[in-house]
Amino acid sequence: MLVVVLIIGVVMAFVSLSINPTGTADRLNTEARRLEALAGAAADDAVLYGREIGLDITRGGYRFLRLGDDGWQPLVGTQTPLRPRELGDNLVIALIARDGDTPELVQPEADEDEQDVVRPEAVFLSSGEFVPFEIELYSPDVTQRYRLTGEAAGTLELKRIDGRR
């Protein structure tokens, strides 16, 4: 009887460890902080290596690009922290367009082809400056959202915004 109870206890321990204990709100917080850190690293790389680096929002994630003689090309490879990232289910990343006084979320086109001309939504210049941008991360299941703002002077700010849109 004790052996059966011990086996059931061990199985239950493995089951509880394999279940993801973090909810969508925790994943959103983690991804927002990761995006802020990676944007900062991209800005540092742009200055350090003297090359422009862009942030491209894709369906379900984002990727970093470098500007070369052949245009914007994705940074690839598992060794770089600036590798493409997938956000996973229920997390959305969107550019905030400022047409007039009202900010508006802009989603990547559903029929966008990877072979088309790539234009990043955010650009980190080798001079240490940014092309100004605002990017929002949110989930339909969570009341808070995060807004990453890049100013022309080369500053990044991540804000948590509470409440639904």
C-alpha cells in the first residue's frame, strides 16, 4: 500500500512540474521586459558595430534586421540574442501609428509575403539615435498591456498600462 502511495506521489510531482505555472499575465510581463532588453541590446550593437539595426514585427512575433548593401536582412542564428522571436498563443505585438492625434494599433498584413521588401517598424541608428516608435504588447485575456517607446534621442521606455482599451 505504501509503495502505491509513493508511486502516485512521484507521478503527481512530475505532473505538477510539467504544467506551466505562469499565466498569460506573467508571460506578457516577461515578453515585454525581454523586448525592452533586446531593443536596448540592438541599439548598443548598432553603435558598437556601426550599422543600422531594425525591429520588424511579424505575425506572432518579431525579428531584428541589419541594413547592408543588399537592403534589410534578418539576423539569424541561435547564438545571437537578436534572433527571431515567437510570442506564442494569446500574446500580440503591434506598432502604434500616430496619424493625427489618435494612436492606432497597426497589425502586420495577413497576406504579407516574406519575399517582399522588408521595412522595419523601429530603426536603431549607428549614431545612437532612433527613428521614433511606439510598440504595444497585449493579450485579449489580460487587462494590462505594455507600451515600448523609442525616442529620437536614443532612449527606451517601457510602460505598463492598466485597464482595457
